[in-house]
Amino acid sequence: MIRPAGLFGRDDERRRLGSLLSHARNGRGGSLLITGEPGIGKTALLEAATAGAVGLSTLRLDGFESEMTLPFSAIQRLTIPLGEHLPALPERQQQAIQVASGVAEGPPPDRFLVGLGVLGLLAAAAAKTPVVCAVDDAHLLDQESLEVMAFVARRLAVEPVAILFTARDEEGFAARMGGVPELVLGGLDQESATALLRRSLAAPIDPASAASIARATGGNPLALIDLAEGLSAPELGGVGLGSDPIPVGRRLEAHYVRRVRQTDAEVQQWVLLAAADTTGNVDFITSAGRAMGLGEGVADRAEAAGLVELRETVRFRHPLVRSAVYNAPSGADRRRAHRALAAAADHLGMVEIEAWHSAKATLGTDARVADRLEHTADLAARRGGVASRASILARAAELTPPSRVKDSRLVGAAEAALAAGAAQVARELLERIDTDSADRVDRGRVIVVRCALGMFIADPTVLLLGTAELVRAADEFSGRDAEREHRTLLKAFEFCMTADRFMQGVSLHTLGRRFEAVSALGGGLDTTILAGLGALILEPYAQAVPLVRAAFDAILKLPDREMMDMGPAIAALGTFLWDDAGRRAGLARAATAAREAGALQALDSLLWVTSLAELTGGTVKRAEEAMEQVREVRLAMGYDAENVINAALMAWTGSPRHVVLAIADGANSVGFGGVGASAVAAVGLRDIAEGNYRDAYDRLKPLVGEPFLQVTPTQYADFVEAAVRSGHTHEAQPYVDLLIDRATANGSLWCGGVADRARALTSEDSTAEPHFVAAIQALERTCAEIDLARAHLLYGEWLRRMRRRRDAGEQLQLAVQHFERSGAQMFLERTRAELEAVGVKPVGRRGSGTPDLTTQESTVARLAALGHTNPEIAANLFISVNTVDYHLRKVFQKLGISSRRQLADKLKAADR
């Protein structure tokens, strides 16, 4: 441990940490990542801050290189002293922590659900006394624990909790901690470095030599202190003026190697065991040492040599000491140490640790050890440790002789790496597989992972050809793995929706036939869903509806864990059926399932789909709320949320046309044809809203002229309006007929209302009114508030032309209210101009409204008004109960209310 002297010249940094801890004492949580080269003083700064943290309870969590492949090992250690607060958590979070820690059986938890549980534990502990959690050597935490702690750090808001991390300045580490503020620790300034060197020496040193050493070490405190301990003042004078490099940063490792080699042989062997160990348990290490013939008292001699500290666990003086101890011996010596530890672990029944050490002790291949390591990888997966599973399986593959088993382990490691977000690792693992010799199932798995990688990094080739490639993968699975075949075909449909009209390598007809072929074999809900998708693609609309309805209902019967991966299918089938309420409810249920499981990646996808779906058959307001939640989810995962955009929504909310169209072109160029088409359609609708009917006609005609599955029919009514208003009424009638036929087949009020609205536009004045009235009566009973508002607007415009000014004013006022309530602001100027034309002053929405609530406040208020408890709201939004309580207090204050019942009434009034 670095001496307090290493804090020379750190006044600014200490003040920053002191401010963070002061905020925590006052109920404002925060975090800080301290990075720098080895020996720069990170640990000293951390320990000084926590030692001086008056009024705060301190939790300590150290990273160990030996635990980096043990999933959630650090979280297990952290939660032990917090165990008394576990009953305060929701049951799902309790189970997630217990399964991740290996103390309970259950479904593998998502790391973000574990993170929410840890956030709750820290908040509960801090309810008594504010907490500071010091995480030293965070770069040595296992991947799952690191992601959990980073998540918790990002979600701190009004909890009296501070989290301080230290880590080496390794490339990419700060990015992995995205969203956590960083303090880069440099060397001491010249004056402080010289003063530290002089203070550490037993005898004076001349100023020139001291200054030279201070410059050469870059002000690295550990280097200065260790030089002072290891050399006399005269020797240091020679070092300072000589040409040899001074041990600093990673060069300090060689310095420690020399110190280790000054000890006796038994101490060197014992510290090697300690460095290779994954437990830090003194008795366990000593047991392995006895098997190597080491005598009693060797651990005490290692401590006396200043290499380790014997506390509850063995702790090396500095991570560089551990690194030096482990890396300096020969490979044979390291393997011997691991064999001894493996034997000790086997004797104690420590299955995972035995397999890990056996793997480390193996030179070349060993099928039996590889089998045990694969079992360890399976155990990691059961605890939700996908990153650990990836690294363990990769090592198991290295130990496996060339065979199909080796290929299977490599592709399994790639699948796990991709699930953990390690795209480059997954790619490298795939490159090690000889697909020519792999069996067909593994070849299919390789294709699926490659397609997922391509989607992850937006590879244009994969996006365009991905549907065809996934069909090829399904062919590999056919007759061998039915479940994989079905899931791969569902994924192929998702890729098809992504590429839209730009899909290459397979036709829609071929894709539909592939779905039909599988569904004909039967076999449960999956085949029912595939039958519906096949019908959606191939069958005439009226014949397809029953099969599509059965598929939609089958999705709603799926368990939550499966349903949360079905967002694209829910949206597609629901839209095809024009089932606005069912689609909204299905997506909401899937999103709730993802939230409860802590599956933020699935939730991110579902919210994107929801945002797009709400723009047809919903409201702009809900689409915006979904996108705001996407940004919150991205921040929770540590991603940049500044550039999260929905191009179609941008068109609805006033972004310049040329910007939206440029984004559409960019999306099309890389293969996101669905994004591009939705953006162009939204710009066309904006042209209609603003009265630019000719532009709208020109923009929408290519889309309806080349229809794409369930998407294009929702644009028929827009094209009808653009065509009629631009003088192309004869082109509109066929699309009115298509809408009427669909409404007859599906019985949807949404579809029927839109069809009647379109029919009114193409009717003679003498027959138009009943269709306007029918459209409004139908749409009033749907979620499609924008379509309802447009029906009122068109009816009002027609009434004005019929010189029924009073009736027109009533309809136009209703249109204004629905446009405002739904967030469809782009129609308001046209609607208000019509109102002025009939001599009516435009009136905004009725009710008292809600004053300037933030997005988070609005979401919390809405959930509270629906009757959700604070813990339920916290789980839904991935925040703590404290933060929910804070937001509710702010909402009550802004609205001038004091109860949830008043809140519900207030929000209902605002929506009227």
C-alpha cells in the first residue's frame, strides 16, 4: 500500500473527491473513475478519501486478476456485508443477486437486473448512514461485476451513495465505463515530487539529482518511494545522472522481480501460489503449498518481506507485485503452481476453481480438462455470466483437439461474446472455425452469429444479404435442430423488415414459402407464428387474416422471457391486422417483461419498434416517450444517447425536411431500408399537413406503387388525400377500394375508420358526409388518435366548403384538441387557419394541463397515477426507490397536489 506521502501535491484531486463525498452525505449520489499509470497514486488517493469520509459508511471492493473469469465474483463479495438489506428488494431482484452469486438456482439473470438489485441494496444501506463504495483496481473485476458496478454508478441520483473507482489507464477502459466521470491522475509536479523523494530518504540528496529523478519518473509516487527504499542517497545520485532507465510505471515490475528473487525459494513458491490463486484464502494457498512440500511459516516470511499483507484474504502490496510474482517464473513453474492449486480445489470440491487451475496447468490439448472447463462455462451461464462463459469456452476450445467438439465450443464462445456486447471478440472466435469441417448445425450457428454481428455494427453487406443468409442457416438446422430452425427463420423476418425493399439474395416469395414449409410440419407456437408470417407474405389479404390472427394470438401466449424478443413480429402482425389496441398491448407487455428481467438490450429494441408503431395508429406523444426511454436505456447501458434518433419522428416534430431526407438516404445506403422508407413516408405526411399536396403525391406514389408487406397499406389513406388534393382523384380510388376490402376482412375499427375517411374524400359532396361521420365514430373507439384528429379536420374542411360554418368550427376545435393531445403539432397550423376562416378563435386543449414536467417526472407521474408502487416504478425505469420518491415530490410540488388520487385526476384533466 502506498504511504500517505504519496499524496503530495494532490490537493485539487482530494478537494474533488471531498466534494463528491459531501454531496453523498447530503443525499446527492455520484461516482468518479480515477485512472492513471501503475504507481501514480490512485489507491493512495482512494484510501485517503475513504479514511477521511466522516459520516459515511465505507464498503471496499478490490479487483483481482485471478477472479476475472469468475462471473459476478466481485458482486458476490460486495453483497455479503449488505445481506441484511436483501429482503427489502423486490423478489426478482433478490433472486437475480442470489443466482448471480451462486447461492440459489433460477433462470440466468441479466446483468442489468443484478445491477438494479445492487443499486437497491446500496440505497437501503445508505438509508441509515450514507455510503461510499471504494472499488480499487476496477480493471481487474470480472466483466459481469464491472458492468453491474458501472450501471449502478450511472443510475445514482438522489441516493446518499458515492462510488469511487480506480483503474489503470488501459486503452478502452474509460469507454467501458461510459457515463461515469473520469479523473485522469498524472504525475506529481516537480516541487511535490522532489519533496516526496527527500522525505522518503534516510539521508539528504543533492538538489540536481533529486530534480533529475523527479523528471525521469514523471512524478510517479510509487517509483519515487520504492527508489528511496531500495537505494541510498549516493546511489540515487548516480541513477539520477546516469543514462539507464529509471523504474517507473510498468517498468516497476522488473524492479519488483528483483525484490522477489532476494527472498528464499520457499517464499518465492508460496507467493507464486498466491499470485495464481483465485480465492485469496490463506488456508487454501497454504494447503496447496504443503502439497508442494513448503514448510510452515512461509506465509509469514512472505509478509515480512513486504510482498503481501495477510488480512482476511491475501493482499499483494501492489498489483504490480502480483504481476511480477506471476510472470517472472518459467511456464513450467507456473503450471506446477496451478496443478497444486487444482489438486487443493478438487480436495475441497471447488469445481469451477479446479477446472480453471487445471486448464492453466495444461500444456497443449487435454480433452478431459476441456470437458471440465466446458462444465464450468455452463455453470457461469446459469448465473448469467455470458462474458465469463465466452472466455471459459474459448479456453476450453484451445484445450480441445481438432474436432467438431472444438468447433462447437468456439461458436458457443462467439455466441456468448456477442451476447456480452464483445463484437470484436466474437468475430475473432469465428475466424478460428473451419466451417468446411464443422457439422451442419455448427455451420448454421456460425451464420447466425455473423448476421447478428453485421446488425450490431451496421455492416451494409450483412444487412442487405442477412435475410438470405439466415434462410441458409435455417436450412442447415433443418431436420437436426427444429427450435434453432424456427428461431432463425423468425430472425430472418426481422432482417427482412430491416432491409425492406433493399433485401437481396432471396425473394419475398421464397421467404414466405420457407415459412409455410416449416409450419406445415406443425410443432407448437413457433410454427403457428411462422404460418402467420408466411400467410402475411403470400396469401390474398382475406385468406391471410385468420392465419395472421392465430399467429398474433400465439405470440401473446408465449412466456414473458420469449415474448420480449418478439417485438418486430408483434408490430408486423398487429399492423397487418390493423389491431391498434392489440399491437400496443403486446408491445407494452413485451417491454414490461424486458424491464422486469433487466434485459435492457431487448428493451431498447422494443422501444424503437414502439416508437415507429405509434406513428401509425397511435400518437406522436407516445412515440416521443418511447424514444426518450430509449435514451434512458442507452444511458443506463453506458452508451452515448445524444445521437439517438428516429428519422420518421423527426419529420413529425419539425426537423428540416432536408435533414430527415438525408438521414433516410444514409439509412438506405447501409441497408436500413425500413428506416429510410418510414422517414420518406413521414415527410410525405408532413407535406400533407402543411398543404403541400403535390409534393406529398410525388413522395408517396413510389411507396404505394411498390408495396411492402403490412407497411404500405397504412400509407394508402395518406396517398388518397395527397392524390385528391393535387388533382389526381382517379388514382386515389383503387386505394380506397383496397382499404374497404381490408376493413371488411379484418373487422378493425381503425382500418374501417381510415377507409371511411378516404372514401369521403373521393365521394361526391352529396354522399361524403356519412362517411366522415362513420370514420369519426369508428376512430373514437381506437388508439389511433392522430387518425381521429385528421378525420375531424377533413370533415371540418368539408363542412366549411358546404358553408356550414358553425358545424365546421365544432369539428375543427375537436381536431385541434386531438392534435394537441396526441402531439401531432405539424397539423395545427393548417387546422387553426381553417378555424380562422370560419370565424372561430382557436382554443387549446381543455383542462388545467401539466406544468413543465421533465420526461422522467412525466413517466414517474404516469406510472404512479396508474397505481404502481414506488418499487414497481423503480424497477420499470431502472432507478432506485429513492429517485422515484424524489421525482414524485417534485411532481406533487409542481402540480400543487398532495396525493396519488389527486395526481390521477390531474393527469386525466390534462388529457381531456
